[in-house]
Amino acid sequence: MGLSLFFTEEHEMLRKSIREFTEKELAPHAEEWEQEGYFPDWVFKRMGELGFLGLHYPEEYGGGGGDYFTNIILAEELARSGCAGLNMAVAVQVGMATPPILAFGTEEQKQRYLVPAIKAEKIACLGITEPNAGSDVASIQTFAEKVPGGWKINGNKIFITNGARAHFMTLLARTEKGKGYRGMSLFLVDTDTPGFIVNRKLDKVGMRASDTAEIFFEDMVVPEDALLGEEGKGFYHIMWELQGERLIGAAAAIGGAKLILETVIQYTKERVQFGKPICKNQAIAHRIADLATKIEAAQSLVYITAWRYDHGEYPVKEISMCKLLCAQVAFEVADEALQFMGGYGYMMEYPIQRAWRDSRLSRIGGGTDEIMREIIATTMGLYA
């Protein structure tokens, strides 16, 4: 590894360790888990044993005490498993459902939920999206009503990654009607609570190795201490979390794009047409050069933005740019790679078709392309 502005020798040692784990213990099962529509829980447990689920969390809670770049490395290297659904499920555990616990939770909540999540004794999910409230988070209708000793919750969540297997959910619910984004709160909910119902596991086009569920809450009562952070501040708490989610998602998307490009370059060197490898056809060589350039540019944007985020800034515009650019580049790389492979790329026996299907979600999950453009335009003052 050459000189880096962002990665130390310790970072590169971590990268090597995660890559070895990924290539030896995860990648060989990618197709099997794709077919089964589920990767086994031992993956979480193994990652907990290796310390990969708490790289950036404080040592006092069982974490590694690392910086934000440790999470970037994890996302990039897990992408090399060829199993994007697994990477997404781990990202929910590491960078989506648990950061609000560290930031806003009580000590008791940290010990009850964060510590076992880092050890993989508990699997987490994040409950935000609803059938009628996706990009418009302020429109959620799941309602938590104060009752003696706690809260009674009724509602519905959908597209919940890890939802079928999770032990707890970080839940966003409305606690005051008629107040828009000012009337929401966060809760930590054990999934074995009466009234927490996994209605169905969803059948997806891609990311099939991760379980994605629809959840119902039917008169589900949680105690007062299930409230996470301040009452009425849930929207602010979760919108803060979404920035980290989008940055990790961008890193994972580009990590996957790099693997796809490596795979297809090797194919174009081996595939002979008209008496020569197809990579020697200028039309293909130049397109590969374009893709490599876009990957490099997108990854550089991720790194500089991650550096700013790690140093206490809140670069919403740049994070949104990362999410938008990386998702589009990742899908373009997968689409072009499939084109280079022709009919073989379209066959289920080759992994390119899986990468093509998986990469499409990056432009939807965690904030659509359209929402990212809206955020960028707003922060540029275009609507002022």
C-alpha cells in the first residue's frame, strides 16, 4: 500500500485482517446464501469474536476505540465477499441501529443493548420506513401513546433489514400528533415484546442474503425506560444517524464496484473474440478506463468527507454527494460489466448478475437519488 493521507499502518493491518476473513470465511458461501435467501447467524457471532462489530466504539463498551475510517474499511472489505446483502445487514448492526444508543442512551441502555450488539449477542434492526412514509420521514404514523408505566405502540414498519432475526429494534415513532417532525421519539424495543409481530419476510430482487421484513405493532407496551434520548427529539436524533448510514453505504457501494471491475477485467483478458482478448478492443478498454476513473473519484470523495465527519464536522451536502455519486457509479459499473460479459453476464451461474441486481438498491435505500439531489440543492441555497 502506498502513501495515504487517511490510512495509517494500523488501518492497513485491520484491512488485511478483514480481507482475509472475508475471502476465506464469507466469499465461498455467497452464492449459497443468495439461493437460500438468508445468511446464518454464525456470521454475526464470528464477527463479534473478531471485534469487527465495534471497531469505532469506545473500549469501555467492548469496542476497538478506533476512528471512523475503521468503519469505512469494514464496509469496503466486506464488499469483497460478493454478498452485498450481508454487508448491508452488518452496516445496520454497526452503523445504523446502534450509534444513537451511544450518542443518546443512558448507561443502562448502553449496557443492555450496545455492549451485547458489539459482542453479537444481540442482533439489531432499525425501524423508520413505513408503507406511506419512506423518503418523507416526517410523515410516519406509528404512534406511541403514554400509558401508566410506559408507552403503548401501534403501527407498521416495512423494508426492515435484519427484521426477521433481530433481538431489538431502534424504533422511530410519533409521540405527539399534529407536530410533524417535532412530535417524534426514539425507542429501544425488544422484539420478543408482546405485540411486536414479524408479519412477513419480503421477497427482493437483490440483496437476497439479508432478511428484510414487514413489522406490525399491535398494542405493544414498552416501559418508560425504553425511550431513547429526549422525548420529541427523535427526528433530530435519527437524521443525525442517517448521515453516517449514507457515508457507510457509499463506501460499501464503491467497494463492491471495485470488486466487480476487477472481476470483469480478468474476464476481458481471458475472453477471446476475433483472435484477441476483448480487453484489447479499444471500445472496451476505454470504457473500462472511464469506470476506473469514476471509481477513483468517488472513493476519494468518500475519504475526504469521512475525514471531515471523523473530525467533528457535519458535512451534509458532501455526504449526500457521496451517496448520490457512489450509488450511481456502482450501478453503472455493474451494468457495464454485465454488458462486457454479454450472454454469460446474464446467466445466473455468473456473479455479475447478482452484483447488478444488488447494486440497484444503493440508489434507493438510505435516501433515493432524488432525495440526495434535493438535499444538495437545498444546502447550496438554490431554493433560498
